[in-house]
Amino acid sequence: MAIDARIRELGNRHRSLDEAIQQELHRPSADPLKLREMKRRKLRLKEELHQLSAQA
């Protein structure tokens, strides 16, 4: 049960980061450093999601 809750939490954070990335991309003066960091965090979340899904 705890793994399922963690997967849901990570999924929510992943979606939130995706939305933030999309918003930043649509800004006229998007910050490339901010975008790169958000994409890295999103990738780390995705990797953790895959690892947990394999365990569930």
C-alpha cells in the first residue's frame, strides 16, 4: 500500500513539473537554466516511478 501511495505522489509531482515546464516554455523570455533543472527533476521522478512500478 505504501508503494502505491508513493507512486501516486510521484505521478502528481511529475505532472506538476510538466505543467510548470510548459508554462515556462510559453513565456517570451523562458529561462533555459530553470527549464533544464525542471527537466532534470522530472526525469529523476520518472526514473523513480519506473523503479517503484517494477516493485509493485
